[in-house]
Amino acid sequence: MLVGYEDLCRRAGVPFNRGKVGRYLCEIAEWCKKEGFPPINALAVVKKTKRPGRGYSKAPGCDKTWPETLGKCLVFSKYPGKV
């Protein structure tokens, strides 16, 4: 399931700030890499394009193509709290 950046911020209870979203997603990618998980930040996209923002490939663990990483995220079952 893809989620737009603005919706993601709303669900997290934080104000949407286009300039800061990437920094938070990078932190999430770093945590995923440390845990050996696919970078779940691949699910966060620009609402209009349904694709990640331009900084996506700079995040830790995001060295594969976005579609490849997205596929791994969608089938990965060990994220904490995943139902």
C-alpha cells in the first residue's frame, strides 16, 4: 500500500513540511537497513505521481530500483506491527 507524504505526516500526527519529510524517511531507511529489512520508506510517495521523491535513492538501503524495493517491502512480513 502506497501512502502520500502529506497523508503519512497526518497519520503520524506531525505537521506536513515538504522540506523535512525526506529527512525522516531517511532515518526510517537507516533503521530498516540496520535491522536487515527492506527500506519501508519505499511505500511513501508523492501523491500526484505515485512515485517517491527525488531524494529517495540517497536513503540508506535504497540502492536498487524503486519497483524492486517496493516489491520486497510489500511481501516482507517482519516489520514490527505489520498485520
